[in-house]
Amino acid sequence: MSQLRGLVVPLVTPFDSQGRINTAALQSVADHALRHGASGLMLTALTGEGNLLSANETETVWKNVIPRHRDRVPVVPAIFSTTTAEAIRMGNLAADLGASAVMISAIMPELYGRRAQNHVRRFFETFCAAVPLPVVLFNYPSLAGYDLTPDLVAELTAIDGVRYIKESTSDSRRVSEIVSRTKNGIQVICGSPDVALESLALGCKTWITAIMNIVPSACRALIDTVERGNLAAARELNFRVIRPAFELIRRSSNTIGTIKAGLLLRNLDVGVPRRPGLPLEPDAAFRSDFEQLFRAERELTGMSY
């Protein structure tokens, strides 16, 4: 299996005017990411609205991307399931298609409170025993109903198959804590744009975040400049491209709508978000903000689209 490293882009899921998966646009989005620095692809994550897709739609996305790119870069599908049995079924499908790993959150709704930690451990023990792929833990407490604390992560690393954690709490202190408590037994992946510079400087070798769809060249350049130790260039990328992209999304309170609108300005029509999400209609100020973002990316990376 290919080791995850570098820029793993969580692709959006394009829809046509009838709300169906637009497979032609999906291929275009994947090609766009790879042309501009992606070293891996992630499918049906939150950026790909995976939590809003049916099982058949999820399979459609996987079957259109994994076989096409599995020999070129690592491809990592994300699994959202409310039952262990369905999660295992999807995990084995990913393995059959040639995925390099799977990202999964133990989404087992606990209607009366937070999910107990022993339930989380049992889920990952059962899943890893049944699915022959490395697992990326996904720490997103507001979604999953539990927090993968450094102590819990240290316990989960004892499970054969748990290899990575996508840390998406926007708290860069977690990176240091997890590394120190697991003694490098798990690779921490930066999952937030607002703490990317700090997380990469702390030792994250992989970065996965939604803004990579619209400014992939700048994101790749940030990783490269940190690895070269050129923190002055990294800070400039962070202040002029990465943070402004994050602020655009934060201000809109419409992550998927903003990303899809930004891709349209890149001449990639990926449709609109799935309901209950709504499209973001780009006004003059929005277009100006994006043009400034794209201009800064061109100046700092030399990459044109």
C-alpha cells in the first residue's frame, strides 16, 4: 500500500441539474487536482458531501475514480455509516477497488449523549479485523459524537490497521500531544486550513482540507516550503492565500457552496450542493475576493490555470 504523504485533495462530488452524480465533471475535478500538485485523492469525505450520498452514489464515485488513478497516486475513500456491518461492507468494497486506505469515523448515533469510548474502540477493533486496508481515523467531534483525545488515540494505535489520524479540531496542540503519547505510532494528518502552517511545522507530512480544491498549487507550495525550511515563504503563502481562502469559507457559512462556486470561477462546473445545502451566488465582492486569491496564488507559485 502507498504511504500517504503530501497534498491529499478531498474532492467535491459534482451533481448535474437533476441532482445525479456527474461522472464527467468528477473526472475533471480529479484531473485538475492532480495537475496542480495533489499527491493523493480523497473521495466522499465531508467536502465530497459523503454524509449526504446514498450507498449506491458512494459506490458510483469510488468506481469512477479509484480504478482510474490507483496506480498513479493513493486514493482514499471516506466511509460514513451508522452500522458496523455496512461500514465493513464498504471497507471491503474499497479494498476490492484498489484503494490505498480508508478514512472512517465511528458514526454510531447515541441519541441521549456522547458515544462512550469503549464503543469507539470496539468499532475500530471490529472494522480493522474485517477490512484489509490501513485506516485513517477522522477526528471531528461535532460530527461523530465523540472526541479522539490523545489518550484515546494512543489506545487505538494498538489496533492493527490504525495508521493515521486526520486531526480536524483546528487545535495544533493536538499534533504535539498525539505524537508524544503514541511515540510516533501513528501519522498525524493536518485536517484544518487555519492551523496548517503550525501543524506542518510540528511534523505533519500530510494535509487534507477543502480549500485544496480551489487553491491546490498554493497548498502544495506550503507543504514544500515548510519541508525545505523556508518559513518566510511559508508564512507569505499562509497569509496571502491559505488564510484568506479559509476566511472566505468561514464568512459564507457555506463551505460546499463556496468551494463549488470557486471551482466554477476556475471554469469547472460541478453543480450545486446537495440539499439541505444551498448554492452560493457569487456577487461582485465575492468574485473580487476570489480573483485576488487566485492572483496571489499565481504570483507566489508561478502556476496558472
